[in-house]
Amino acid sequence: MSEALTPERDARTQELKRRLDAVQLRIADATAAAGRTDDPPRLIVVSKFHPADDVRRLATLGVSDFGENRDQEASQKADVLSGLGIRWHFVGQLQSKKAKTVVRYAHAVHSVDRPQLVESLARAMAAEQERSGRDSLDCFIQVSLDDDPAAHRGGAAPADVPVLADQLEEAGGLRLAGVMAVAPLGADPDRAFAKLADISARLQASHPAAVAISAGMSQDLEAAIRFGATHLRIGSDILGSRPAVR
Ligand SMILES: *Cc1c(COP(=O)(O)O)cnc(C)c1O
């Protein structure tokens, strides 16, 4: 680690610590208000568009889970930061042909939304098991919460969740963790996350181990916690706004 990254000396580390503390306070307050102190959600810091050095700084502050939404950027960071014990979560739309590289570094994929992607991930994990002996990849079924199908921003229709769940359960090397969603732009987050909680309850009726709910971003983490989120994906409130161009 370079001297500039010594926590006491580095202004960026101080800034990240302030922002991280503020978000963790919000999470603690919302967790207590929801009566979930015994079962707090896990924080995933979404580091897309921010440099690997910021991930390193946050790792020194105790963050262990990071999210990325583009394979190339994620694999580069995972490579540079290997050895820090970071768990990488892939949270973006994923092309099937990228499955092979994603399984090399990702602990979990939060954006499984179609049968073809399940097939590609299963094939990629079979090869990865051969290569590295790695056991399994956590998979979240991403669900679209848009009422208007035309506004669709990724994610399976709720009606397609059971088929994807069965397919994931049967595929070797993939573990069905639960569901993931992004609240639709302009929608009431309470209403969106209530719908997600309902989808999760129906999934758990047939797949009792699929208890995870990945929901909640900077703007709506309190609502997500109220409706049972187990994994929060927080970017800008910790790292600042993302650069427009890179
Ligand atoms: C960028 C991103 C986030 C983080 O959003 P913020 O509003 O910056 O907290 C969460 N989930 C997904 C899928 C994302 O792409």
C-alpha cells in the first residue's frame, strides 16, 4: 500500500469514512426501526466508475463486499485487489458470453433474469470447478417491478420467477440465493419493495433456502430495510456521484 493510502494521512480515506459512517448510521436506525437488530442487512458498496484505490480505502475501513456492473471494470479491479479477501457482487445486466469471466471473480451474480444466462453460468461454473475447485456461485433472480412492461429496465417478469428458480436449483454449481430488484424510477419505493417482498415469500414457499432479498440503493435503503432487504447495494452516498465520462 502506498504511503498516500495510510488512513490517517489520506484525505479521501477520511471523506470515505465520514460518508460510510453516515450510511451505516442510516442502516442501523432503519434496522432498529424495523425490529431487525438481530438480523441486519449486509452492505454491498457499489464501486462502479470509481477507482480501485477507493475500494482499497474502503476495505481498510472494514468493507468486505463490493458491487460492480461491468465485467471488464470488475475483473480488472478484482485482479488488482486480489488478496484483500473482497467478495465481488455482479449487479449489472450480464451478457451470456461474459459468464465465463464473471465466475472467475464474482462471489454472487444479482442479475440473473433469463434461462439462457442460467445455462451459460452453469456451464461456466462447471469449467471453473475443474479449474479452481471452487464450489458454487450465489445467484439472485432479478425481477422487474415495473407495472409498465414498456418501461422495462432489466429483470424477469414476476411470473417467470418459478421457472428460473427451478432451473437454478437443478444446475450444478449455482446456488439460488433469492431475488433482486431496482425500484422503478419515480415509483413509490415502499410499494415497489412490498411487491418484491411478496415475490420473495412466494419463492420461499417452494424454495425455502432462497431467503435473500437484494434491494435498496442510496435513495431508498430505508424502505428496502422495512420490507426485508438482506443485501443493500449502495454507491453514490458512500463514494460520491459517479463521473459522467471516463
Ligand atoms: C449503481 C447501482 C447501485 C447503486 O446505486 P446508488 O444510487 O449509487 O446507491 C445499486 N444497484 C445497481 C443495480 C446499480 O447499478
